[in-house]
Amino acid sequence: MKCISVAFLLFSLQAFSQPGNDISIGKKDSIYSKLLHEKREIWIHLPGSANNSLFRSQRYPVVYLLDGDAHFYSVAGMIHQLSEINGNTLLPEMIVVGIPNTDRMRDLTPSHSPTGYTGDSVGVVTSGGGEIFISFIEKELMPYVDSLYPTAPYKVFIGHSLGGLTVVNALMHHTRLFNSYIAIDPSMWWNNQLLLKQSGNILTQNNFNGRTLFLGVANTMPPGMDTAKVWKDNSNNTDHIRSILLLANELKKGKGDGLRWEYKYYPEDSHGSVPLISEYDGLKYIFDFYNFKNSNSLFDSSYSAAALVKMVTDHYQKISFGMGYEVLPQESFVNNLGYGFLQNKMFEKAYTFFNLNIVNYPKSFNVYDSMGDYYIAKNDNLKAAEYFRKALALNENPDTRKKLEKCEKSK
């Protein structure tokens, strides 16, 4: 069944869902936490194909995003742009789970501190609930999301400032909970650098195979200071960035066995502006293996159908290695290819890709409907009817039913 305008041949340009006159990038959901003793709101963004009934077999990696109400729009929009728009495949299509705050100081600090950054004691009274909050994510939120949404095993954790501290704490103490971590200008100064002081031993002793970290650092130094001078300065004014640089230094020593990581300093960005560019760079770094760079060759007539299938399947084997589990060529991607070939009367290639989907997704009614369309184009109504019946046996679809009836009348 077609899911694209023929003008686009290969890639469908899916906008955010637009009910009525509204433009929506997600929805609000909620879960009651027995661990936190409160109802927690979550913001959910689903890829465009997840809202398409044709592709219910597809599963998606999940981004868990701290300070969700602050960063949801930028992260959801960025992933949408880089995975769905203009033929981009820089990132996989992903589900975004934004986690807004109720008591930020409680949830995003892994230990209790008597004083905060400015020496105040009032604002940190509830601090130190970070481990319970991580337990909420692991034992309550993740199972809830997995039960309701089409999730894949791959998980990304993103946090900024105290959220970045939480991300580093999760990497250190809950290494296997997420596959990848983006810590943006993390507050490693917290509680007299307690987590930072622990990090050396943890990085030495733990195995981080299959884990990825992107560490984004803003320019929070006073005027006239640079990253060379900051090491010699012990004032509170440089405590924040110096603590992050010390963490990076531990990683540069070769600690963190198996950890793939990158550190990037943004001299033109402040603590407030750095999340956007760090999220962009971090996601691209994590998924640097994902982009299908041979897309311009797909409609090159010099390639055989078998060569094109090998090109696609080899790429998805590379993706599978990067993700840590088998990732089949996406049904929607292959389906679009099939119709692109069909429109251009490249029948052997159309058949080959429609058949690839049948092999990979035998329980999807859409793959049989698409093959039926192939046989319609070949003027073989008998064979088309056979595939439309297979599709209808899996799902009673009115469009497929009409096509079957038309085939049967033409006998």
C-alpha cells in the first residue's frame, strides 16, 4: 500500500500530526509513581510512521529527556528533522519521553548537600533523591513506556546542568540502564565534587562496553579566563567548568574500559544556550553509523536488483552492530523504495524490494497489499487478487477490499 506521494519517489515528508488547525509534536501522558509517591506527567513524541497503521511492526529507540518541558520541543523537532525530513537518515526515528520536574532539586541530585552553588542552604533542603528517581525511571517509567508504545531496546539518556549530573551518575552507577548518555554542562561541582571524586575508581573498575557518552561543555568562565588558566584558578567562579574538565581529564587518561566517548567545548555558548547545539552534536555522534550514504545510488540503473538489496541489507547489518541488536530494514523505507521503482517501471527492482518486506515482515498486511499493487501494475489480476486476500486475512482494510473486488470483477 502506498504511503508516499509519487513526486517524492523514495522519502515521504511527514509533518508533525495536525489535528484540525492545531500543530502537535506530541502528547501528555502520566504515571503514578509508588516510589516517588506522586503522579508524574510525561511528554511523548512518536515518529510519523508510528502513527501510520500500515507500519505497526516498526519499533523505535527511546530518548529519555530530563527537564522534559524545557527541552522537549527542540529534541523532538531535531530528531524529526534528521530522521524523516528531506530524506534524512542521520538518526533513526525515535520516541522521545520528556520528564518534566516536580521537585528538581530532589530528583536530579544523587546525594544530599548542605549547601548549593552559591552557598545557600534553603534551596537544597530536599536534595539527594537522585537514586530513587533513577529507580522510578528503571522500575516504573520504562516498563510503562514499553507496555504502551512501540519501543526498541536502545535507550538514550539526555540531561543538562543538574540533569547532566544525573546522566553522569546513571552512567557511573547504572551503566547498563541506557545505551547512550548525553551530559550537557553537568553540575559536577555538586556536593563538593562527590561524584567527580568517585568517578576515577568507577571508570577504572567498571566495564562500559557498548556504552556511549557525549559530554558538552559551555563557556562559563569569567572574562579574560580560558581553559588553560582555569586549571590554576580555585575560585567559585570557575568551579563549574573546572569540575567538568576534571571529569574529561579522567576519561582522557584512558579510563572507562570499552566506553566510546567524545568531549566538546563550546566557547561561544553559555550554560543556557549550550543544550541545543550539544543535543544536535551528541545525537549525531551517538548515531554516526546510522546514515545511509548511498541513497543517491538507489535509482542508478547500473545497479542490479540484487546489488541494491545487498547495499541496503549490508547497511542495516552495520546499524545492527551499532545498536547492539538485529535491526531489519525498515518496512516503510523498503516499501517506499518498492513504489519508487514501480513508478519508474523498474519492475524487477520493485518486486525484489516488496518481496524483501514479505520475508522480513510476514505478519504485516501492508507487505502483501503492496505486492498486490505490483501485480496490478504488471496486469496480472489473478496474482494481485492472491496477495490482496493474504493482506485481508491479516487485516480487513477497505482500500484493499476494493482492490480485490476490482480484480475479481476483471476475471
